Amino acid sequence: MILNTLIIDDEAPSRRRMKKLLGQVSDCHLIGEAESGAEAIEKISAYSPDLIFLDIQLKDMTGFDVLAALPGVKSHIVFITAYDEFAINAFELNAVDYLLKPYKESRFFEAISRVRQRFAEATRHDWQAFVQQLFGSKPLDKVRIAEGRTTHLIEVDKLIYAQADTYYCHLHFQDSKTKIIRISLKKLGEALPSQFLRVNRSFIINKDKIESIRRKRRSTEIELQTGLQLSFDKVLDL
């Protein structure tokens, strides 16, 4: 899928650098750029981009003001700013990522990877909604996990998290129940619905079972309903 992309930044050097980086991304197509909030509102309304790189501090308004003026916008947003104090507001708006200037090229491409993941999740969610509408069925409350000749029926609403252990995954449910299945964390994640998020190489968590989230500048701390506390050396999109 080609993502129609819009850059909104009031600094010309910043726009030039991002255009150069986007030139290395085969599935992003730059459809325009804007240097003010008013111009941004006009172009978002006209083009309906899939992806927006949005500077928070523009000449005439903030990036938050731009989005407030377009309550129906469905674009995925990556915020850009030189100040980290806006991070909480950005993620409250369900931003895909938050680039802190000056960012490294590797950090930009990490943001692109997160965008791709978000679009894949959205596509899967849209397909599940289509099937549900087509057949009039309820959302799946169980998923089937094959292990050799055995098929496990996993109650997704009761699954809190899964932890990888070499060739196995330990599944932790409500009421302290556990199940061990010979499956990779990657394949398990592909079988689970969109409420589950792989947060690193070892854990998949149920976002509906999060008790609290504490975001720091470059890390995230999560407490699940079991009392398990996890810390990650990155800002998670939750």
C-alpha cells in the first residue's frame, strides 16, 4: 500500500531533510507540504493524506490546533518538535510516534516502521469489522492456536499477557491461570486480535488489561492488572 504523505513544518531546512528521508521510503508518496497551520488545514481537507508529519509549533497555531479544526481527520500522525513536554498530549491524540528534533535517520525510519504496523493493524481491524457486518456475528471471543495435532482455544478476553521462552510462549490469564504452548511470539501475535500489542521481543500484552501507564522521555512503564510491572526503553504507542 502506498501512503500519501503530507509534511507540515514551518522550518524549510526541516522540510527538506524530511523530503530527502522520505525519498528512501518506497511506500510513502509525498503529496504536499505546508509551513503554517492555515495552509495545513487547507491541504489536509483537500488531500485527505494517509500520513501526516506534523510540527507542533507552527507560525500561526500549534499542530494540536490544526487537528482540533479537523475533528473528522483519519490520517495517522507523527508529531515533530524540538520540545519533549508535548509528548503526553501527542499520545493522548493517538499519535503513531513523536520525533524529537534533532532526530537521527535511524529514529525516522523507526517511526516509519511504526506507521506501517499501525496501518497493518487498521487493515486487519477493518477486515474483521467487514466480516462481522457481513455475517452478523459477534466479535471473536476465542482464537484457535494449533500445536501439532492439538488445537488450543484461547479466550482472548481473559488473556492478560504472553511471554516468550525460547520455542514456547507462556500465556497468563485472569485468576492466575497459565498455559504453555509451543509457538513463536511472532506467530502468536499474528493470531491474536488488535487489542493485543507486542511491546518487545519477549512480551505481548492485552491493552484492555493495562492498569496504568507511565511515559517518560525515552521509556514507558506499564502495570498490568495482575500487578506485573514492565519497563521499556522506548516510548510506546498505546
